[in-house]
Amino acid sequence: MGIVTYRFDSVLKGGLSVENRAWEFTVLMDEPETLRGTDTGMNPVEMLLCCLGACQCIAARLFARSRKIAFQDLHVELGGISTPTAS
């Protein structure tokens, strides 16, 4: 496999809302109202945790395939602790 280049754009919209684009996909991120956002999407920390979960799922599937292991379901649950201080 050769070198893969990833490219994306993040554009600040109204308030704290950010539109993120990669290929033909668009994901909206925002902050909750408690942090002065409008809660129109996951916040960046939540999205990062989702990305880590997705990577674990994909890695498990590829590993299982390479070892000819079949499984039906995989559930990854991630969490974090935050002490928000809006200013």
C-alpha cells in the first residue's frame, strides 16, 4: 500500500458550530448550550472518542478476518471526564 494523503476542511459557521468536510462527507460539530454552543452536533471530544471507537472496531474486524475468526457483533464503549468552564 502506497502513501495515502488525507485532506479535510473545517469551516467555522455561526456561533461555535464547525462544518467539517472530507471527500463527499460532511460532519457538523458544535458545543452544548452549557458551553455557549447551539448543540447542533457532537462536540470535538465526543467526535474524537467516536473516531477511536471506530478504529478499534475496524482493527478488530481486519484482525479477525486475517485469522479467519468470525464474529457477529462488536460494541466499543468509550468515555471521558470533563470539567467544563465556560468563560
